[in-house]
Amino acid sequence: MALKNDVWTTIKLGFVVLTAIFFGVWIWHPEPTVVPPDLIGEWHTTDATYAARGLVIDESTINFETGDGKVTVGFIDKIKFSQLDNRTLVTIKYSLNGEPNSVSFYYEEGNNKTIRFKNQERVVWTKDSNG
């Protein structure tokens, strides 16, 4: 009889634990990454060094066009924004072939919305009018 009670107690305890895990996962989940509409689109620069290059951002990916039709696709995991005077530092964390990566750029909202990569501030990128 004691063995039967132990089995029944174990089943009850297992049910309680599984229920707690289920509700914990259901209640706690990371917020979905939301890419602001102003960043979504195709970005290019007039700098001759990067004539065949581009940056394409959509709701879930960041794509680097590197010339000759080559595109590197990263899946966006998280976006962080830091306000600095009249511009915003945007850091996009993304996965590329299963490996974590990140890119940071300054977004400026003036008359012409522009981005400047943090490591190359002299190069100005603008969003294509169709993007």
C-alpha cells in the first residue's frame, strides 16, 4: 500500500512541477524585436569606395550587399538604441550562420535620414526613396 501512495505522490508532484514550468515559460518570454519603420529599407552611399555595396534592413534580417550580386544575410536577434544629441546609436545584434554578430551605426533623423557606421563615420548612407 505504501508503494502505491509513493507512486501517486510522485505523479502529483510531477504534474505540479510541469505545470509550474509551463506557466513560467508562458509568462516569461523575451519581447519580440521590433525594427523601426524608419530603418527598414535599402541604404546606399555615394562614396565611390562603396559603389557596389548596400545595406538592406527588414523586419527580421539585416543584409549586406558586398558587390557582384553577393549578399550576406543576418537574422536580427536584438536592437539597442542609445540617444546621443541629435542622433541615435543603433546596435543590431544578429546571427550569421549560427554565430552571433553585431553592427553599430548612428542614425540621424534630420531632413535627410542618414546612417553612419560607427567604425566609418565619414561615410554617409541614405535610404533609397523606394525603401
